Amino acid sequence: MLELHLFVNPLGMRCLRCEKDVLQIDHDLNTKISYQFVPLFNMKTINNTIDLYHLNPHDLAIRQRVSKTLNQVILDYKAALFQGRKRGRHYLLLLQSALIKKGLNYSDELANKIAADSNLDIEMFLEDRQSQLAKQAFRQDQKIANDLGVSETATAVVFNTNDSDYGLMIPNFNYDTLINAFKSGELSPKASLNDLASNYQAPKLKILALRQEVLIGKIE
């Protein structure tokens, strides 16, 4: 089985496309694939969001508002994940569609509506989105990204459960990168991630205990 972790900007159109690629890959690959979206929060994410929405990068108030919005959107996503990975992913995609495609402004009211549309327990969601547990999960994600050396969004880290000592990092992840490798046999259950790494000249990552950290908090 493959385990894919995609680091995303929850307000980014590019990552919305990457996330949909993951969903399509999950449908098309003739193997089991477990995946999760990991929100990335750093200065690059903030700057990219400011550029994406054509905001003034020199306005400190705008920068603070973007940072605050990204922070709360990620906490909302973590709160949704507490009610199941599928519901959490569904929440994120619905929220991104509302913000990016429909051009709606983020607000508590919008977050609550998306939570209802995702069939979440609203009372639990409202409590969790401000909880210390959500904030801890937020910090854990950023620690994992830092430990893996991930600083750019649309970066995927793939583990093969048959070779759990190593992972493959794929920058600029898209559908073709992974699906073509699988169809050519490079990512079949008998293939190792080492082979794929050499083909893509991507860095290998020694996982050790770090792989267990990545999997902390996974809810089926």
C-alpha cells in the first residue's frame, strides 16, 4: 500500500488542483493508497497567498489578516479531521471551492456552513476549532514539514509500506508524476521507492521514527 502526504496551501488554487489529482489517483491506481492533505504554514505560504489574491505585499495589516485567516482555516481543517479523515478532506475541498472558485470571503459563518455541508457535528466542530488539541495538531504538521525539509506547497511525500524505512519526496506534485510511474511499473508493490527516487532524481528521506510522527492522529 502507498501512503501519500500532500503538503498544501489551503487557500491556493494550485494545491486545490493537486488535491483533486490525489483523489483521481486514488480512483485510478490498481493498488491501495492512503492519503492525507497536510496544510503548510510559513512565510512562503503567506507570500504566495498575497500574490495569488493580488494583495499589497507591503501592507502590514493585509499581511497580518492573511496570516490570521490561513491560521484559522488550518485549525478548522484539523477540527474537521477529528471527525474522520474522509469528512475532514471533504470539508477542506468544499471550503477551498467556496473561497477560490466562488470568491467568497472567509468567515466564521462560512466555516460553519461548510461544516454542516460536510455532515460534521457542528457543536463538536465549534469547540474543536478553538481547542488546544487542534493547535497541537497544527504545530505537529509544521514540525513534520520542517523535519522532512518541506518548505514549498504542492510537495508530496510518498511511503511504500513494503519499504517503510524510506520515503520519496516529489516537488511540484501532479497527477502524471505518480500515475505514469505506477503504470510503467516503477511504483508497483514490488518496486521500491529507491528505484523511483533514482528515476526522478528526487531526494530520498530516511524516515526512522519520523514516519511514525507523520502517521500520528490518523483517523480512519
